[in-house]
Amino acid sequence: MEFFEKRDGDKVTYTIKGRIDTNMAPVLAEGLHLVDVKELVFDLKDVDYVFSAGLRVFLQAQKIINANHGTMKIINVQESVRELFALVGFDGIMDIE
């Protein structure tokens, strides 16, 4: 897994490539810099697998952004990952495109 950060003021976009599995989820979590972020975007175009540890990363990011009174969006979600997000109810609490 690789991820890239792009900042534009208080907006941050993380483009993630690869699998977000048990080994990589902590790396992603530690690499997120969300202090003073008002708009957070995760681009998952190149992600075809998210394990439960990865789900926790997204949930924790959502909580931080909510505390910042900001917004979080997950974009370019592949069908297999979209189905997982729906199964665990993320589609009801997160903006997933």
C-alpha cells in the first residue's frame, strides 16, 4: 500500500493505492495529519481490498473531522469496497461516492 497527501489550505486529499490490510492500516493511520483539517477526501480509485483494521482508520478519521466541524468524503470507491462499506453501515454515516 502507498498513499499520497495533497494539501490545499484546510483541505487534505489522500490518494491510496493497494490493499488496506492488517499490516498497512496502522501505517496509514500514523501517516494521516488531520490537525486543523476542515475538508478531508480519501481517493480509493486504486484500492481493491479493505480489511477491518482499515475500516477503523476511516471511522477514526470521520470522528476527528466531525470534531473539527469539517467534512469527509471517500471517492472513486471500487464495487468490492463499496459493498463492504454498505455491509458495515458506513454508507449511512459517511459520504461515499
